Amino acid sequence: MRFAHVRSPEGAESPRLVSVHDDEFSFVDEFFEGAPRRLEQLIVGGDALLERVRAASVGAPRHALSGVAFASAVLAPPAILAVGLNYAAHSGELGLKTDTGPTVFVLWPNSLTAHGATTTWPRQLSEAVDYEAELGVIIGRPGRDVAEADALDHVWGYTVVNDITARNIQFSEAQWSRCKSFDGFTPTGPFVVTADEIPDPQDLHIWTVVDGHTVQDASTGQMVRTVATLIHKLSESATLLPGTLISTGSPGGAGYSRDPQIFLRDRSTVTVGIDGIGELTTHCRIVD
């Protein structure tokens, strides 16, 4: 199944969970009494709640998806874990070494934003803001010290993430959380696709278009560490809770490494996409 959070154009309502069917959607909280209004509630309800929602969606009223205002695909994850240097081409182009273990950092919740939203940042802080297309993995079952062979059983679904980065700050500090956690620097969505729809997360086309030009074009099969390996490694030291978002790293083609460099400008539009999951568009504004 495919889900999203949508909001009224006026923004008066809090986001509501919808099931998406081609170019139409249904409000999940109208399916039955006590039906979930947010994705996190659906995930915590486990397989039984998902199956009840799946069955109820069949005859539910549908509305046109065109013109809908989205909210972030995840609204309040218990953690946002990001992985750096997980594609050899990207670590090489940044001049950074891929370590023996994954490079992990956290993203702040204020950075979450929606498909179609406008992300704004001050010129005085950065004129070297970059894009990074990433596969987002959403945990469904809690797990500690999860075996790699069992890791994908803990995945609830997948989404698209743009890990926007202020490169000047990234290379001036010893940690990466702040440079990637400006307000609106973590667009997600618009859709979350349940794990059963993605038989192999290492066989997905991932790409980025900036102002009409394709700048990243790769496969998730090029990851240094697979989704299963990342879940195994991350769960060695901490329990991964339901709803946790893992952003799994970006392929080569970052703007920082290009000659000439390509950074997100005032009024730039960047779309990152993963075939079978969706396309996520962000509009950019730089303020003086």
C-alpha cells in the first residue's frame, strides 16, 4: 500500500493520513472508528491494524490527488538516523574516506518538511547548499541486535528523502547534524510505500533533477552497506523503535564536487526520486 499525510490548503487542520491509489486518495481516519490519523499510529498498530486498513480501503470514498497539499511523510519519528558515505562514488567525490563502520549522525525534527514545500535559509549562513537523494527506511518492528538475515523483516516501509546540506558548515565542524538540520532541510515523501511493495531495496533507480538538469542517476544497489546491513549495525547498540526513519546515504553527483559546482540557488527547484516510491520536490529561497 501507499500512504501520505495531507493537509487542507488553509493549513487549519493537522495533517491526516491517507491511502493513495494511483491519482486518488482516501482518508484513513474515516475507514472505521478509531482508525489512525497519522502514519506513526498505523505503524504502532502492527500487522493487524495494517490489514484492517487495507481491507477497509477497498470500498472507501476517493478524492482527486491533484492539488493536494502534502505534509512530511513522517511527522514525529522517535529518531531520524542518517548514514553518510554509503556510496563509494559520493565519499570519493567529497574527498572523504568510507570507514570500516557506517558514518551515522542524527537529523533534528525541525528539519522535516513536505513535498512541494519551500525551504528557506539565510545567505549569511550558507551559499553552498547541496542536494542528496536518499532512500528512507521506516522501521516497523522494534529490534535490538537484529541479525542481518532478519533485518528486512523489521522494515515497515520506504520513502524518499532529500538530505539537504550546507557544505561550508559541514566541512567546518566535527559533526554533521547542524549542517543538515536547518529548518526544512529534510524533505520526505510524498509517499510511504509498504515493504511488501518493494521486494528488493537494493534494486531501485534513484535520481535528482535540479532546475531541469539531471545531476544524480544511480541505483541503490551501489550502496556500500545494504539496508539490511545498516539495520543490523545500528541495532547493535540501541533498540530501533517503530517509526524510526533511517536515511541511507546518497549516490555520486553532489553539487559540491562538480566542476563548476552546482549549489541550490534562490528560486531553485530540486526533485529527488526513487522509481516505485515517488518524486519529492522542494522549492528553495535564500533570504538576505
